[in-house]
Amino acid sequence: MSREEGFWDHLEALRKVLLQSAGIVAGLMCIYFAVMPELFDKVILAPCRQDFPVYGMLERIGGSADGVREDVSLINIQLASQFMVHMSTSLWLAVVTSFPIIVYLLWGFVSPGLYESERRGARLAFLGGNVMFYLGAAIGYLLVFPLTLRFLAGYQLSSFVPNQISLDSYIETFMTLILVMGIVSELPVAAWLLGKTGLLGRGFFHRYRRHAIVGLLVLSAVITPTGDPFTLAIVFLPIYILWELSALAVPSSHGVTSTLKTAQT
């Protein structure tokens, strides 16, 4: 087989993977579109209601319960917003839930060109990455977004300006925070991959731990700027745990050195 024929064969295989991925996303989008009204009321709008689990948890263990005794109301101010939100939310959910399948299809495309050691590392990264992403998304949905929603919905610059939260604003914040928490949760996997290549060592985390604590506290305060130490703590702890997990995920310097020597040999 000539080099040109091999290139076109690879291109055709990639095209097949992309078409399969698009078909899976489109199929899931149709399913989500059909069930979206019920899903929207029971899941996506659940943080708007005062009976959402995290609010009861705050009250039971003595945290701030300000603003959680009333439902948050949304309004629609654009003619086509409800239809567009229906479409965009269905697509977003389809992409998020089909992501592991898409990565698996792409893995089937690239794996023949990898060494066995690289395949083992990629499999671990694939499994760990998916678990951490969905764990982070769950934390975003159950904790970070509800607390952010309650603070922003109750915040007033002036009593003459009442808050009227639009549907578009709610959905944009909902999707962004959950996606950001999912991506941030990939930090241990990224640290492990960088450690395997020798670009990152465990000493980095020990050296900059104090800086990280300050930075993560600031990040947590930005996410939930309520001024309540308890609320700040329950947002800060998951992010800080991710930092420590990243430090543990990085191979020791001895292991990295041995790997590099083996590769050079």
C-alpha cells in the first residue's frame, strides 16, 4: 500500500468515526428533546425550589439558610427563547452524556498507532477522566450552582431594582458552572499525564501548596460570594481535595526518572 493510499484510508476511518459520533449525538438529542419538559421541571429547575436537598442540608447543620425559604421565579422575555432553550439544552445534554462513547470511538481510531505502554496509560486516563468529569459535574449541580443561584437571585444593588431572572440567563449559568466544575475535576488526570511525561513532579504541589490554598479560597469566594464561612468551606473543600488528589496522582520523581531512563535505553 502506498503512502497516499494509507492517508486516504485513515481519512476515511476518521470520517466514519465523526459520522458515528454525530449520529449518536443526534439520536440522544432527539430523545432528550422528547422528554425535556418533564426533565426540565424535575431536574434542571429543581435548584429553584426551596426543597432542593442542599438547602435542607444547610439548615440542618447550621449553615446560612438566607434566601432558601422561597422559590426562585424565572421569566421569559424573548419570543423564541423557550424553543431555543429546549433545543440547546437537549443538544448540551446529548453531548455531555455521549462524551465517553465519542472518546471511545476516537480511541479505536488512534489506538492502532500507539505502543502497548501508551495504550495502558490512555485506558487509565480515559476511565479516570470520565469518572472525574461526571463527579465534578454532579458537585456543580448539587452544590456549586444552587449556592450561586441563591446568592445572585437575592443580591440587590438597590431596592428600587427588583431581580427578574430570565430563562436564558438561568440556563447559561447552569450549563457554564456545571461544565466548569466537570473540567476542573479533570485536574488529577491531567497531573497524572504530565507526571508520566516528566513535565510535572510531586515537588511542585508541595512547593506551591500555600499559594494554592490562597488561590483556591479566592476562587471559592468568587463562585459563592455570600460572606458565610460555612458556605465558603463546602465549596472550597472539594476543590482543595482535587489539588491533593492531583499531587498523589503524579508519579514520584524516582519513578519518573526510571521511566525516562528506560525510554532513553
